[in-house]
Amino acid sequence: MSEGAHASAGHHGHGQMDIHGQQDTFHHFLLFALWGCVLMMQSVGLLTFAFAMGLGWWAGLAVYVAVGLGVGLLAKMGGAWWATLIATTILLGVGGLIISLVL
């Protein structure tokens, strides 16, 4: 390494670097991972109760909502989570209603 590289590396003290950007990125990555995992758990619960266990769409939707509420409260999720939970519940409920009327 050249003399200049050593001099500039020694210029900064240990723990002096601004890492707010990295912290924000990691925080958002964790939120994305949490949302993805919870939505997958909800979907698996819905489909398992509705089809694999044969309890029907409404029982599966109840599990979907229960998992969403539980994780939302435990993880202290923000308003975007609650809006997503409400919107997906309404869409799944309307879809279930339409299918039950057609069949």
C-alpha cells in the first residue's frame, strides 16, 4: 500500500464513522423480512385451514387475521401494517363471498 493510503486510513478514529445510512438500510431490510415472513405464515395458515384441513374459507380467513393481529401487536407494527392487514382481509373476504355465491 502507498504512504497516502496509510495516512488517510489513520486519519479516522475508531468508531467515528457516520453509519446512520447503514443502520437505516438494515432496519428497512429487517422490516421487509418480517413483513414477508408474516405474510407467508398468514397465507400458509389460510390455505391449510381452508383446503388441507377442509374447515372452509372463513376459518382460514380467521387464522389469517389472527396471525396478522398477533404479530402486529407483538412486533409493534406501524400504520402501514394495519392498513395492509385490513385491505387484504377485505379483499380475501370479498373473494370468498364471490366464490361461495358462484359455487
